[in-house]
Amino acid sequence: MRKPKSMSELVYHTRRKDEFGTVRVWVFKENCTECGKVKMGKPVNPKTGKVKSRSKEYVCSECDHSVEKEAYEDSLTASIEYTCPEGHSGEIEIPFERRKLTIKNLNTGKNKRKPGVSFNCKTCDFEIKVVKLK
Ligand SMILES: [Zn+2]
Ligand SMILES: [Zn+2]
């Protein structure tokens, strides 16, 4: 599986340890679907040269093609390294498409719906949920 060399290659990265085990998730930026020349990125302010990190869209610096943030991120692939609560380690690649997941609050016992991605441990089939992705 492709590993990131620097954070600038990524749209998203997280490491966490919770009731679903230990999970590391990273999502690579991908090339513009229109011209294929460069990776899509957040727009740059032409005056300051700084990236507008809160922008709601991604743009191509070559052809000006733009995609709404959610739609662009949903089209990407999440690379995941995990160790499930049973101790099985594995790697998996899944679409970075966030769905509403039901999460039980371990303190209150109440279920909540939160956006995230989920996948199953390849060894024991335990469903690992990664929520609050941004
Ligand atoms: Zn382009
Ligand atoms: Zn497992």
C-alpha cells in the first residue's frame, strides 16, 4: 500500500485508538479529472500566496476545474492500517465516502449517528468505524 512521504500529499490524515482498536487513515490528493496534469488542491489567495484551507472547493491550478469539497473527497480513496480489538492487524483501501454510522456512547449507552467510514477486520469480520472525519 502506498505510504505518504509528506502531509502535503494528503487531503486527510488521522491516527486514533478507541473501542474499535487502533486505526491510521490517510487520503491522497488525486489528479484533476479534467486535465490530469496536477493534483487538485484548495485555492490559493493570489495576493498572499497562501492556501485557503477553509475553502469549500478544490481547484486545479492548470485548468481551473473546480469541484465542491464533499464531492471531491468522496471520490478519493482512504488507505487504512488497523489493529482490531482482537489484535488482528491489517491494511485496507476503501472509498473515502462518509456515511452516517451508529455509534454507541460508552459512557451513556446511547446511540448516536455520526458521519464516518467503516470496514470489517479481514480476520474476524469485526466492524471498525472511524467517525468524525473532519
Ligand atoms: Zn485540471
Ligand atoms: Zn479482527
